Amino acid sequence: MKADEVKQFLEGHSVFALDPETRQVAACIDYEVGGTCIARFVNGETDKGVYGFEGDTYWTRYETFRDGKRHVFRLVAKGPGVAQAYFEDGTIAFLQSHEETPFVSDFGVPPLT
């Protein structure tokens, strides 16, 4: 996705984070306008964080999730309101959706190339 599409997909939205293989919801992330976010995990835990945009990517840093480290992601559109996230190194990350049960245009999730 291009920079403007990434920003439109995230900013001001609640985005479900799903396991890319099982499609089970792991968390719902609220990306607030202004660069703050909060992750609400299915186990009831929450974690506050910040996010931002760099070119066609975005980054997040939470207080404790992922050891509180900054991670950069690229998004690939997979359907209306659905995108597959990849870490900066191309490793697959969460499937992201505006809906809890998304329609995805392809079932297999190939590595980012």
C-alpha cells in the first residue's frame, strides 16, 4: 500500500489483529489521530503505545508488547478494509482488518517479496 493508503487504513480506526494462518483475533488496536494507540488483547490485557508513518511504512512502539521496541511494518491490501502486515525484514506479521471476521481475497499468505 502507498503512504496515503496506509495512513487512511490506520489513523482514526480500530483495527483487528489476526493470526495470518488461523484468522483468530489476537487483539484490537485503536489508532487514534495524533499518534497514540492502545492494544486491547483477547486475554483482557491492554498496552498503550505510539505510532507514526515513514514513506510507505508505519511504525509502532508499545510500553510492553514486543518488548517495548519500535517495529516498522509494510501493509499489502488483501481485500476491502483488510491488509497483511509485514515486518521491515519481510517476515509476516498480523493480518489486519477493520472487521473482526474479514473477507480476504486470497487464503494463502505468501511471504513479502
